[in-house]
Amino acid sequence: MFSHSQVAGALRWSFLVMSSGWTGVGLEGTKACCVGFFWSFLEMEGQVVEQLQNLIACIVIDMVFPILPSRLKHRGPDWSGLYQHGDCYLSHQRLAIIDPASGDQPLFNEDKSVAVTVNGEIYNHEQLRKKLRNHKFRTGSDCDVIAHLYEEHGEDFVDMLDGIFSFVLLDTRDNSYIVARDAIGVTSLYIGWGLDGSVWIASEMKGLNDDCEHFESFPPGHMYSSKSGSFRRWYNPPWFSEAIPSVPYDPLVLRRAFENAVIKRLMTDVPFGVLLSGGLDSSLVASITARYLAGTKAAKQWGSQLHSFCVGLEGSPDLKAAREVADYLGTVHHEFHFTVQDGIDAIEDVIYHIETYDVTTIRASTPMFLMSRKIKSLGVKMVMSGEGSDEIFGGYLYFHKAPNKDEFHQETCRKIKALHQYDCLRANKATSAWGLEARVPFLDKDFINVAMSIDPESKMIKKEEGRIEKWVLRRAFDDENHPYLPKHILYRQKEQFSDGVGYSWIDGLKAHAAEHVTDKMMLNASYIFPHNTPTTKEAYYYRMIFERFFPQNSARLTVPGGASVACSTAKAVEWDTAWKNNLDPSGRAALGVHLSPYDAETPLSNKPSNIIDSILPLTMEIPEVAIHG
């Protein structure tokens, strides 16, 4: 009989870890989140004894469970689980949304030869169950269909899933496995490789960065098969080729498609609400949710009055607009206030959780991170959000300068393909940091197909014709008989989230960074950070923090770079020569477009802050958020 210490000395363990914090939804389903998958290779010295098998489970629990909770438990604080078959391990952390009393993972087929750990929500699971009449399901989870679809169709079933997901499926009959990520990358996912031949999967970089020789973001719309040892793209919509579509714009078709996208997401067994900034996108989500909530199972459990949530600095544009929309829709509105110092104090935590050094992502993630904490403290576990609309419809202000419909459409395609590195990353991780789930109806697969098939000539911004950004979406919901929103809200100019929470927020961040990054440091930036060299003190400040948490070269390669103005791609910067000297991701950098732009004569990096005096005195106060219900 070997002791634990003897066994530990005889084995060299390498674990593959996958963990994700999204939970799926189903009308009668169950959900487990922070799914995990461990692939270990045992290299044994000396005689192999049968007693070793009896000790494996104990060793795994001793070694694995101290790791997962500390790194990823925030994503699924409700329950932990671990499954082992031979040298394969699956683990998950659960955030219970559907059927909270049960739903532990992994999920299995009838004879337990196929095991699945999954993070996601499969909206068409009921239709899929009807097609699997010869199968017996162990749970009511929406994700229970995955193992059975694999039995019927092998690896070619992923495109049948309507939803968001990251999953690992283990076939114990030959110890093969597949990994897949949803079409757009709403759920976060990473893959890594160890020197010993191990393969690691994780929902967050911190689950594998210390243990892999190389790791990278798992590409959206792809699957990985252990049999081939390679990726292949399963998501192949018509728009992906960037060919110019020609379907005439029909406002009613677009309206019905988006209403369906929102309605299918109103599935929950826990309290939920909507994030409401007062801008077009979140206001439409809130309006449709309020309009159709009454007939849902969620309304029967929690009532038909919708709760809405907004965050901002005192007196910010978003707070005012959101309050007006909430009054119009009759929601129970919760207004969260934060100060510039509150946000600055949270920056390190934000970078650790969001896992990026991208400037605009950090700017927007910080208020969302603070708001998510307060929302969770109120007992809410799921929120609807408006990410994705600006990418689909060309809503960012720089689209005003698109030279023609071809360039316009191709830029929207580029923006959608990159969403997993920006807004999806923010929405998923800023909420998951506090065990909160965000659902994004604009990124519904069917809705994207409808919206991206529209002739982009209809999406073009033409001031002389009264067509502002996202005109086709605004027009689709401009109903005189049964209005969705007040007119001035429906036609409110685009405000990026990091701007809308209060213009002084960005000014304050720049002033704070200037206090910590000297001109001398900037002179050497290209030597210290040769990849994606920061060009502003704010970017340098974020990069220093990121490198402290994630010093590996693989980590810095997961963050995109390149020139950008008002959240454009580098290609779109070419649309206006003036932008090349005015690069900043804020919407106010779109000079001549934004109603409250930066001063064109003052370089952004040198623009004085009107609140610098309020942020210089550092305090140790815990950030406070006022709640007005």
C-alpha cells in the first residue's frame, strides 16, 4: 500500500483546466457553470500497483480543489463538482440559474459513456429533445441535449445548438474529447499546452497561465477535436465572407427578429433585471422585456414588474436618460453612483478579472464591475444587456465617415469578429467576477443573420436625410400607435458606456495615470513593451498592472492592438486623415461628430482634467454606491 507521499513522488501531474462562469438557461433545465476539464498524463517510476487507482481520487481532490476555488470560484459560487475517468478529469463551479435545487455536472448520456461539462444556455433545447425521442434524459437541463446529440451525430452537431456555450465533451469509450465555443464568443474561453504534452482549457486566463508553456484565446465559432489535434470552424454564416448583401431593409422583419431574440432569453428560476444606460440599445432591450415579461414563467415566479439598473457618476448623461426610460416603462429602477476615486481604487481588480490591458475595455469594465457587485448584493443573479448592436449596425460615431456602403459593411464584419476580445470579454467577466450572468440578445445567431443580410446602403449615416447612426434599428421600433420608447430616447446620439457614465471618468483616469507614469518612462516604452507598445500614459499604467498579474508572453498576445479612434479598427482610421493625430477609443474623439467632442486643438494626452484636484488625495475608503429604488 502506497502512502500519499509515495504516490506523489511517483507521479508527475499536469492538469488541463477549463472553467467558465456563464450559466445556461432552460424552461425546466438545470445548469452548472465554471465547467472544468482535466487531462493528466501519469509518468510512473517503479512498479505499477492496483492500489494506486484507489488513491487517485484522493490525490486529485487534494491537489485540484485548492486551485480551482482560489482562481475561478467567483464565476460559480453555488456548487463545486469533479468527475474522473481514467486519466481524464472534468470539473465545474456552478452558478445556479435554472432549477437551483439540482443540476450538478457533468451531464451524461444513458450509460454514462459520454460526459459533458458545459457553460452556456441552449435556447432550442426543447425542440432538440423532441428530435431525440429514443433518448432518456437524466435532468431537465437545457444542456442535457449535448451528450445525446453527440451520440446521434458525432462531432457534427454543434451548429444545431441555438445559444451561447463553452463545453468539453469526453467520450470514455476511446478517451477522446471535443471542445467548442459559441458563434460570437459571448462565453470566454482559453486553450493552453504544457511542455509535458498536456492540453489545458479554461474560461479565464488565470486558470492556466501559470501552468502552460503557451496559451491563447479559444477562437469563437470553432471546435477542437483531440482526434485530429486541430481546430475547425463550425460557424459559417453568409456575412462571414464580408460579401456585400443586398436584401432590402424591412423594419418589421428586423423588429420581429429582435423581439424573438429577447423573448427566448426570458428563462430563469432566479430574480433578474436589465442593465439600462438610457441609450438606444439597452433601452430597447428593457422595453421589449417589459412588454413581454407578463406571460413568462419568470413573471409567475417573481412578478411582472421589471427591475432595471444603471451606473454613473453623479449627474452623468446615462443616469438622467436611464431614469427617464425607467419611468416611461414603469420599471423598479436602481441607480448606482460611483466616484472617480471609487473607480480608480478598483482598477487593479478590474484588470485582474477582465484580463486585458485594452484602454477602452478597462474604462468601460470598471463601472460595470462596480455595478455588478451591487446588483448581486440585491439577490439578482441574471441581467439582460445591450452589447453587440453598435458592431452590427455601425453605431459607433466614426461610422459617420464611412466612404461607401462596401467599407461600412466590411467594418461591421470586422467588428463582430473581434467582439470576443472587447465587449463580450467585458460583459462576461465584469459580471462573472461577482457571480452574475449577463445575456446579450443583440448577439442572437438568428438576429445577426437577419441584420447582416440587409443592404448596407440602408445602414449608411446620411445627415442630409435625417439618418443618424443605427437608423435602421431606430426606425424598426418607431411605432406611433404602440411606442416602445420616447422619441428623443429612440433617437439619442450614441454614447459609449465609458463616456455615458460621466465624461469626467475618462479625464480622471488620464490624470491619475499621469501621476504614476513619467515622461521618461514613456520614452522607453518601446523597449519595455515591444509588443503593442503603449502610446499614452493611461495605456502604460494599465499595461504595468496587467504584466504584474500575467507576465507570460502568451498573455500579452491575447490582447489586440493597433490604432483606433472612437473604437474603430485600424483599417477604419484611414477614413479620415485628421484621426491619425487624434487617436483615442472614446466616442468624443470623433471630432466633428460627437455633440460634446474633445477640444480639437488640445492633444488628448495633454488635455487637462477638471477633476484632478478631487482624485489626488488618496484614501482607503471602500467604494460606496448609492441605491435609489
